[in-house]
Amino acid sequence: MTNNDILRRIRYAFDFKDNAMVEVFAAADHKVSVQQLHNWLRKDDDAQFVALSDAELGSYLDGLINIKRGKREGETPQALPRLTNNVIFQKLRIALNMKAEDILETMQLVDFRLSKHELSAFFRKPDHKNYRECKDQILRNFLNGVQRRLRPQDHSVYPQ
């Protein structure tokens, strides 16, 4: 999954309008214009499409955490130079204030089974012996489950 695809899926799941998206970026002290946002949200084959960097997606996820959970005391977290699916999954988990049981229930909404042990492996440090890389399929299913949880009236999967 590309960063742009993740941004599109989050926008769709939360049903965010342009102003709300800009406010999420602003909550992480990252200023973006509506035009810049539109270029990130365009289809990949559009001439005006602009790729979203890891730092920009990281700022967006940090802003989502700040809006959903409140800003943390002290220094603002520094944007990571490289985002992995594990980091994205972790940031979404924090923003949504989900525990393992909540995530497993969310995954079951899209008929994806995962054990608690498999799930915990995604949130370990990379040098831990039980660390497991989060593949696109896992993150995609989680985002689809979040969409089902937040938009129960919309039973379709994210439009491609």
C-alpha cells in the first residue's frame, strides 16, 4: 500500500471533509493547503498526483492522535524518516484508543482471523525475537475493519 492509499482510506473511513483533513495535519503543526491535499488524494495515474512522503503521512497520523486522544505533554514527537506498516498500525491503534481485543473484533468484521499472539508481534520492537513485519494485507484488512466499525451503514469495501 502506498502512503497516498492509506491517507485515502483513513479519510474515507472517518468520512473527513477537506477542512477536517487540513485540521488533522495542523494538529501536528504541519501546514498544508487544500490544493496540496487534493494532489495527494488523486488517483495514481492522474497528471497532478503527488506522492505523499513518509514524514507527511507520519505528521498526519500524529495529528490524528492529537485530535482523537489529546496532545501529549512536553515536546512534539519528531516525524520518523521512514514509516513501516508496523508504525502506521501502531499510530492508528493509539489514535483509536484500541486494545488487542478491539483490534481483533475489528479484523473479524472483515472476516480476517488473527490470534492475540500474532497481533502483539506487530507492536514489538524490530530487534525483539518475536517481532513480525506487518504486511499490506494485514493493514488493508484493519483499515477496512475500521471503516466497517465507523461507517456501519456502508457495507461495501473502500472504493478502488
